[in-house]
Amino acid sequence: MPNKVCVITGGTRGIGFATVKAFLEADYQVVLYGSRQETVSKALNELNHDHVEGRWTSLTDEAAIFADFNDIKEKYGSLDVLVNNAGLSESTPFMDYTLELFKKVMDLNVNATFVCANAAAKIMKEQGHGVILNTSSMVSRQGQPSGVAYPVSKFAVNGLTISLARELGKYNIRVNAVAPGITATDMVRALPEQMIQPMIQAIPMKRIGEAEDIANAFVFLASDKASYITGTVLSVDGGMLV
């Protein structure tokens, strides 16, 4: 049996799904979270692995997440790593923005990250160790021309990451974030070639990132090889922001 346990939110597709696979390959017991039972079941069927289970609890339901995480701790003996990956991105122009839409993005990208980190940190403090990892974005540093709530939410994730690293370090809890650049998710793959090529030309490494590039960064930051790294927002963007 694996001797470490990792919880990954937004683990049913894209970067999250690649991260689940990477932690399984690193010999973790993984609990993945998705938004619906159907998507969770589909991901589990595709993984076909003995050391992964799935849940679809609402990430902003504080009581339910606390109960879930404590159940995971009791079931597997620890909760060693949390990867807060669930998120919502969209591109509505600011003049068409509504407070309702702004709140919707912030609720999943920030509030859910807070709820899960809070629940995990209490367990990690009690057990004397833990790693919390958050998904940021390159737009947390440079903004984007529309869809304002998304970069705002990722600025908030960076602030949460750095602040928690300062506060939780004394409990042997490390907190870091990964900021992906343009990555070959389903959304990017669906773009026409005439949009993708200018993106590639703006990247010093002249290629779009793969989901596995981001997943590998999470696994590294969770590992003992990163035991003195905390409070870092690691850019994985092919040098786009250099």
C-alpha cells in the first residue's frame, strides 16, 4: 500500500487529471474530487487503478469538506498532500460583467481553495506535517484582457499561498503554488491554428506546455526534494514571463 495520501480537487480532466496520474505513478494513494458523480466515475474508469478513489462533495460546503477530509485521514492513516486545482476560467468583457458572475468565479477559485486548505491544515497540524499546493496562473502576474475575475482570483490564490506558508511553517506544513502558462488543455486544443501559432511564438521554448509539465511540478513540490521550499509561486510557462 502507498505510504502517502494526496487529495486533488478538479481531478477529472486536464491538468488535474494529469496530476492524479503523476501522483499515482509516484506511489501515492489519491483521492480525486470532481464536480459531478458522472465525471468522477468516468475518470476512475479511465485510470483503472487500485489506489485512487473519487468524491464529488461541493468544495465550498465547509462542514462536508471537513467531514470528508477527516474520513480520508481515518481511512488511510494520514492526509499528506492537498492539491487545490479546481477552478473556473471565462472571458466575459468587463463592460458585460455582473457581480453574480464575479462571485461565481471567486467562489470556486478562492473560497473553495480556502475551505479545502483550512480543513487540510487542521489535520496536517495534528499529524505534524503536510503539503498544500495551489493552482495559480501566469495571468496572476500579468492580468488578461477580458474575464477579469479569473486573474483577480489567481492574485488571491498567490496571496493565500504566501501568507499560509508564513503562518503554517511552524507546524511543518509547506504551502506553494504552481502558475501554469499556456497549456494544452481541451480549451486550448479547440482554438484555431491561427490563434495558437502567435501564442507559441511568444514562448521562448517555442511550444505550448503539456498538462504533464504542470503535474510534474506539483509532484516535485510535494516531495522531500522540495523540503525547504515554501511560499513559492512556481512559474511553469516555458519562459513566457521572463
